[in-house]
Amino acid sequence: MTGEGTGGANEVSPAGDTGTSARRTAAGAARTGPAARAGSRPEVGARAGAGVGVGAGDEVGVGVGAGDEVGARAGAAAEAGPGTAAESGPGAAAETGATAEAAAGTGQVGTERAEVVRTRALLDRPGLSAGEREILRVLGRAEDLGSVGSRIVVSLGAAIIEGGLRPGDDLNSVDLARRFHSSRTPVREALAVLEREGLVEIAARKRPRVRRLGIAEVREIYELRAELYGLVSRRIVRHCADGPLDALRTAQADLESAAADGDLERYFWLVVGFRNTEARLAANETVRGVLDSVGIRTLQLRHLSLSLPGRVETSVGDHRRLLKAYVDREADLAAALTRSIVRRGLAALEGSGWNGFSD
């Protein structure tokens, strides 16, 4: 969206330095992942300051300290339980075993089916924009979308990541309460959620506003995304069976179609979907949570990068080669390609003259 920490005390080690924390989070990015939503919710979170050290191979070291939040999504595990055994009696043991074996082949033991069904139902809701769908997916707000607080979170979050609200824009709680026909309490709670996601900044005795990103922080985020997607690609090659790769084949076909039609908006959100599918297939929920968190902070910039001349053509070719590396089981090549895709996006931004959002 090398390492990036997410709080003053949190650090992330560069790739290759197993267990060595190195890079400080950019000031103000105090969250590694969405807030932990435990209890009856299907997400599981670990409330702690954490350093995510990306080391050799598939290893990710998570150091737990004090202060921040790491969202570790467990999909719908709380709802589905381990595997599908709850639906089976003793006579269905063979079927349950086969199901578990198939799930293990994709690295999605037990939770995959329930998560895919739940996510698909969420994303198929009529009347939602692409940004609203992405906010709902990242925050896991499908179950309580009818509440006024969730409506505020989704509406403001989508406006931020789609560019309707620009970095530095004021968020007046009185005006928002009037707009959503609510008291100020749900507005304050919604803004606090968006602050935890790094989309809003709330300073003492100042009006909340859309958070700005400086060029130094953007570079750190892209560096972190490049290394984590390298890990994702290695895990897909090593642990994902051939069948689940069909989801990426379909995604690539859609990318090719959107690129041929010159439909930038559709192409952009299909790229976001391709990346989300990769993170799901890699079956490492801690990494997925971190990618979700830093990814939504930079969606405006990722859109800007793809909108530059020649970028869509380059991007579709890069994803085509990446898919081939997955199919051919070339772990090193896949990791190198995916890191190159992320770094190419940053280079395009820097080449465009963009140097951060400033006051």
C-alpha cells in the first residue's frame, strides 16, 4: 500500500532481517490495522502496539507492545466454527474430512466458505458505490449497516477514499449530525472509527479533518505494501491449490476487458479486487489486516497513479505476468513481480510531481 510501523513505538523490520525491527511509522499513522472487534463479531483483533517483521521465506514476526491495534481478521470463524463439522453427523465424517482437506489445500481451513459467502452477499448489495463496498469489507460492518453510526462511517469513509472529501477538509460534527438526522454522539463515534483507520485526524480543540499524507509516509506505506505483497505471492505459490487460482484468472480476464474498453474507474476497482483476492488466498490474516489498513489510506493515490498516461497498459501486462508466475509455481518470480508492481506505482506518483498533501 522493508517495513513500516504504525505508531511511535512500533517498528517493522525490512525484508531479509528476520526479527529485526527497523523502520519507524510515519508520525500520526498510529494504527496497524482496524480496531479489534471481538465478542460476537467474526473479526478477532489483538489490541497492542505491534511490530511486523518481514523475514525470509514466509515468516512474519509480530512483536506486541503497548498502545496501538493490530486487526487480525479471522473471516467468519466465529460464525462458521472450525470447518463444516457442525452440520455433519457421525455418518458424514468422510465428507467432512474431504471438505477439510480441500480447504487445507487452499490454506483456508474451515473459514473460507463462510467468509466468501458473507463477503459476496455484502458486495452484491444494490446501490452501493465501489468505495462503500471497500469500506464495508475492510471494517466488517455488514451486520450493522442499518445503524446510523455505520451509515456515517461508510458514507464519510467512502467519500474520503473516492476523493469526494479531500485531505485537510473539515468535518463539522454539527453539520454531519444535521445531514444524517442524528445526535452528535454517533457522529463522534464514527469519526473515532475513521481516525483509527488513519482516514481522519482529530486534534484537541480543533475541528476533525480528513487526514493528510506526506510524501515520506507515503513512501513508507508503499515500501511496506511491496514487501507484504511479496510475502503474499510466496504463500500463494506454496500453499494455494490450483482450483482457487481460478478466482485470479477471472480477475485477470476482467482487467483485460476493462483495459481494452479504456474504462479507468472499472479497471482501478478491479485491481483493488485482484489484490484483495491475493490477500485472501494467501491465508495469513495478520498480513491481510495490515494490507487492508494501509491500503485504504492510499486509495486516492493509487487511483492517481493508474490515471497517468500509459499506466493502465503497463499494469495489465504486469498482472498478466504475475498470474502466469502463480500458475507456473514460480515463487521468487511472483514475489519480484508483485513488489515491482507496487514500486512502479510509487515511481509514477513521484514522477508526476506529487509531493504530498500540505497545509
